[in-house]
Amino acid sequence: MQPLIIPSYDQSMAFPDVESAMDEPNGLLAVGGDLSVTRLLMAYENGIFPWFSQDQPILWWSPDPRMVLFPENFHIPRSLKKTIRQNKFQLTFNTRFEQVMRACAQPRPTQPETWITDTMLRAYVKLHHEGFAHSFESWNNGNLVGGLYGVAIGKVFFGESMFSFETDASKIAFAHAVKLLTDWGYELIDCQVASEHLAKFGASNISRKEFIQLLKIKTHLSISESAWQSPLPTALSNGKFDEC
């Protein structure tokens, strides 16, 4: 079975049913289309996300199973609590979205090429300006040293990528994100594919079918009016968040 080819800027914006996604590679669903705000939002609402390299066309994915984090299952690993007690990092959100994306795009020892292409960068910066894409940042002495970004629709936050220039900086940013998202009323955090790193925070796999069923409900729910307001620095203390 081959992935469906979808035209760019198709007025219908339709995606194939996710159950038609390929088994190998896991979740490849469609090729082509565009990264317009409308297309991206429709993709996320249907459990689909773009992921492709610089020399590839746009590839759309919906893997099975799906790794997710339910906020009530979140826990901070014991190894991270020592760093938390040091109050080493200052934490913010939505203060450096593009800078966070560019940091996530930098080559890594195990990933010399990036999937965060210039096309992806422009598309998600536009999503950010439209109020759908958000970032969380870790700072040390005024330097951005870690962070993550993702897309928020209804009561679901779809995590995309994270980076760390200092030990534990991205983990602290992730813990910060989960705490704030929980306070604001988010009920599901999408982690996309299985990761031992995220499993230590309480993330686990569910079937794609269950994931889609959750999205049909939770992407249409309203969050707290306080969400994404006043991005003031916060700090972690003994595993809990306190305002500075």
C-alpha cells in the first residue's frame, strides 16, 4: 500500500483515514499538500503530523501506537529532583518561539540532519503568531539553554521537539510545561512516538484508535482563560512550582 498523494492548497484540505496509514514505515499516511495554518490544524485534530527531511516532499504521519502523557500520570524522576532543588534554571513560555525552534533544528550526534526545515520553521512561526503554537524555555544567567515547542488545540497539547544545551535543561522545561498545561486545564499531551526519556515522566503508549477517539472530544473543549497569559519566569522547588 502506498501513501495517498494530496495536492497543494487543495480546497477540501481532506486527509485519508488514519487507519489507512502504512505499517512500515509506521504511520506514513500521505505525501504532498502544504503547511498552511488550516491544513496543519486539520492534521493535528485528526492525529496527523508532518515530518520530512530537506530533500523530501511533505510527509504526513499517524503512527500506531501513540505515546501520550495524561497529566494525572505525570511524575518528576528522582534523578531530576536534585537539579530542581538547585533552582538553577529560570523558566518562561512564549518568549523566544522562533529561537527555540532553531535550537531544536541544530544537528545532534545521533541526528546530523534536521527535519525542522526552513519551510517547517516558517509554517510553525505563523502558527505561533496565530496563537496555536507555543514554546517553553529554560534560562541560565540570561542564556537560553533548553526548551520545547508544540501545538495547542482545545485541551490537547501536541509536543513537537525539544533541545538542551545544558544537562537537564530540556527536562526542566518539559516539567514546567506539564505543570502549566495541567493548571490551565489541558487533559492530554501528545508525545507522538515512544521514547524512554518521556516514559520516565509517566508517558505511555495507547492505540491510534483510542488516541483519535480522545481527540474528537478534547480538541473541542475550552481551556482556562488564564492560559498563555503573563509569561513570567517561574522556578522549581522540591518538585513543585513556585512563582519567583
